[in-house]
Amino acid sequence: MIKVEVKKQSNYPVSAKLIRDILKGFFTKEGIISDALVSVAIVGEKKMLELGGKYLKDKILHGVLSFTEDELRGNFIYPPDGKIYLGEIIVCYPKVVEEAKKEGVLIDEKVKELILHSAEHLMGRHHE
């Protein structure tokens, strides 16, 4: 079973259920059927800038970042509890609101787009 943990840094009005449903559906379609875990964090601008500086060595306010377990904590051949750790997705809610407004789309649609984009990265698919 795929478990999706959603944590919010603040009381941002984003649906944890929507995020869980999107990711469970995506990873199931990708063939992940064993015990797996993915974490999602909804954060503000300050935290996202801090993460971009730490991991990407930049000062850009990203809408979303994703990191595999290997990128964050080390290389496990077999995780100690037998679960597959797919990684973590970090969404900057204020940036998502700004991008949705600029593109003329609903905030939930922009969240969905970025979550799916990040899930692709967790599966090892990257872009230039």
C-alpha cells in the first residue's frame, strides 16, 4: 500500500486528500504496489528559499522541489523497515498561488500539476 504523508508548515488551504489521491493514483499506475511512502510538505517562501539554498545552492523561489530518499539521507539498499521510500515533495504555497494567478488556473490545478511533475522526478524522469 502506498502511504502519502502531507504536512503543512502553516494553515494553507490545500487539500491533503487531493494530494494523497493524486500521488496514490500516479504511483499505482507506475506499478508500485508494495509498501511505499512519499512525503509532501506545504511550506512558505522563507522555508523554500532556505531549501533551495541548501540543496540547489541558489536563491530562487521555487514552486516545488522534489528529492529522492537517496538525495536527502543516504543510500539504502534495503530500507530498515522494508518500505520503499519514494522521496519528498516540497510545495511553496505562496509561489503556487502566484503562478496560478499568472496562468489563470485554479490553485488546486496548479498544485496537481506540480505534484505530478515532482512525482515524475521521484521516478527518475528529469528534464533539461
